[in-house]
Amino acid sequence: MSHANAQYPSLQGRTVFITGGGSGIGAALTRAFHLQGARVAFIDIAEEASRQLVDDLQAQTGRAPWYKHCDIRDVDSLQATIREAGEQLGPISALVNNAASDNRHDWQEVDTAYWDEGMAINLRPAFFAIQAAAPQMIAAGGGSIINFGSISVQLALGGLSSYVTAKAAVHGLTRSLARDLGADGIRVNTVVPGCIMTERQLEKWITPADEARIQEHQCLKLRLLPEHVAPIVLFLAADDSAQLTAHEFPVDGGWG
């Protein structure tokens, strides 16, 4: 993402915490917020990609984002890392719950351990990250929380029932916490990506034939990339969206 994109003065110097910020969509978010002049803290388990991103941004801008290896399934570690980031960079004013895993699965083969693992990655961390970050936002006089949903809910996609269930629940989490936190000036919204062509998607799931079918469904005949998701997340974190909460914002090329 280049400086040709919109700049938000309110993001300058603001502390932003991103889960899964070292690869895929998350890396595009880390890069975009960093180039806005925000103080970016991100966590990931993709160590090599995350370290490379830190080095790249240091070389490009002369400063580095704050990175820590953290497995979001470990709630105690997640919350401790969020508190640590706030202590080192200043109170978190924007939280982006981006990390997820959309592994495909046959519903007949899912056992309780697999089900619980899916929730421990795709749903549970969002709530407990908010629980740790919201007090920092309250102390700072307000903030913005951006959760990530999925077009898979609207499309009723099969082959990933655990993931779709978790993402549907994220929409409810956004709505309820927007009510709980609104009096403290904290906004909670959901970004709903369409089929974003990350390296992982292209390597593991999406064939050229799949991509052709996807573009048939989209109004816009383009390949959706991680950098296409970043602008709406920047907007929702900035003061320019100060009146928006409890809503869903699709980035799907006109599919959903």
C-alpha cells in the first residue's frame, strides 16, 4: 500500500493492535496502518513472514512495527500481550481481530476436539482480545474495534461448517459489544471480506477454474487482494467513521 491512498491524520501516532498481522490480509493491514504513521503492534505464529515484514517496513520507513509471536488460542498469553503492547506503545485505540483459519472439513468427520479447536481460533480470541483492549480504549476516551466476518456466512458455503459457524457468531459479537461499549465511545464493526486471493488461498484451495467462477459471481471482474481490504479497515479505525458502529462492511466485489 502506497501513500497514494487516503491519509487519516487521526491515525498518526495512534496505537493499533492487529491479530494475525504477519501474513495474508493481516500483513496488508500492518503495512497500511504503519504507513499512516500509527504505532502498530501485531501478533502472529508465522515467525519468518512476520520478521520479514518488520524488516521490510524498517527499511522502507526507518521505523519498525512492534511484533510478538503469540498463539491466539492461548487466551492468557493473548491478553498479556495486548496489555504489554499498550504499556510499551501507549493505550490501544484500535483493535483489529483479523486472525483466523478456514481449513476445509467434512462435517461427518468433525469431532468435539476439532470443533473446539475451530472456535478457539476463529471466535474465542476476538472476545478475549476485546476484553483486554477495551479498558485501554476507555482510559483513552474511546476507540474502534474491527472484527472480521466472512462472505461464507451469506453464501451458505459448505465444506467448512465449523468456520462458518464461528464467523456467523462474530457478527453477533460485534452487535452485542457495540451496545455494551458504545457509552464509552468505543465503536465495534465487522468487515466482511469476499474471496480474497491470499497466497494461502491460491496455494491450498483456489484453482484457476475456481477463480473464474468467483469472478462470474462478482459484479466487479477483478481479483480481490489483501490490499483491497485495508482501506475500509483504516477508515473504520480513523475518526472519520466516528458515527459508525454495530454494522457490517463487505469487501467482496459485489458478490454478497
